[in-house]
Amino acid sequence: GDISIDKPSYDRSKVTPGIVHIGVGAFHRAHQARFADAVLSLGDEDSQQWGICGVGLMPFDAKLRDVMKAQDNLYTLWSRGPLGDESRVLGPHIEFLFAPEQHEDVVARLASAQTKVVTLTVTEKGYCSKLATGSLDTDLPAVKADVAKVKEGGTALQTALGFLAAAALQRKAQGSPK
């Protein structure tokens, strides 16, 4: 039979990034992004502020950046369930920032007053915590480096926590909403 694939019904040129998501893996793209796409599909002016800026922290995220760029940040989600299969082109990602090369842009986007929500999907290593206590592992070289960079106002950071700390300080300094 014919395959029907739904496409974004909203004008992507009017969508702004109200969400910044760090760790744009398959789980995020299949779940959170699907819900953002549904909100954007409401089509009203208020829904247009819920686009997603994806952030890749790791060197291997360069491949995803390249693929997303080549596809205008669009991709197809195929879901299977008891009510049948659904294929849909999703369009909530309007920007992808590759932190190793765009660290200043990442901090600026996180700190922007336009950003309403920051979410993460990272592995347990990404939380930089001590396994036994759950507290921040300040002995990790990346954490030490990020603490020093944040204290000096730098943005060439390595960890999600470093980017969040730098953005929080910048947001506070510019008087943005908490």
C-alpha cells in the first residue's frame, strides 16, 4: 500500500528556540522532540516559541550536526504500536550547536531570555558525579578545567554542568528571568 508520511504543518521560519536540549540522541528525538512537534502543530502564535536548539557536547556529535544540517534539522520518526505504525517528519529542531566549536554560542543560547527550558539526555558520566554519593566529582579533570574557566568568565567548556554554570552566571548578569 501507499505510505503516508506527515510533515510539519507549521511555518518553521516563525519558530524560535524556547528549549535548549543537550545530548540530541535517539531517545530525545523520538520522545521530547515529538511532543515539541505536537505543540508547534497547534499553529498558534504562542506555540511558536517552543522550538528546540540541540547541543552536541561530544566530538562524535559532529556527525549528527552534519546530518541535521544537511536535512535542514528535519528527520523522520517511525513509531510502531498496537494502534499501528506512524511515520512523521519532525521539525521542532531549528538550530544545532556543536559545543567543541561553538562554545560561546552555546552559552549565549542557554543564557538567552528566549530560552525557557533546558533539558539534558546524557549518560551517567555526563553528570560528573561520584558513584557512591551522587555529589559532583571535583577530582575529574574536565570538572576542574570547567570550574577554572567559569571562574575566569571563559566559555571553552567541556561538561554539561560547566555550560549550565556559565550560562546561569551570564543570565544573572544580564538580568534575564531566573
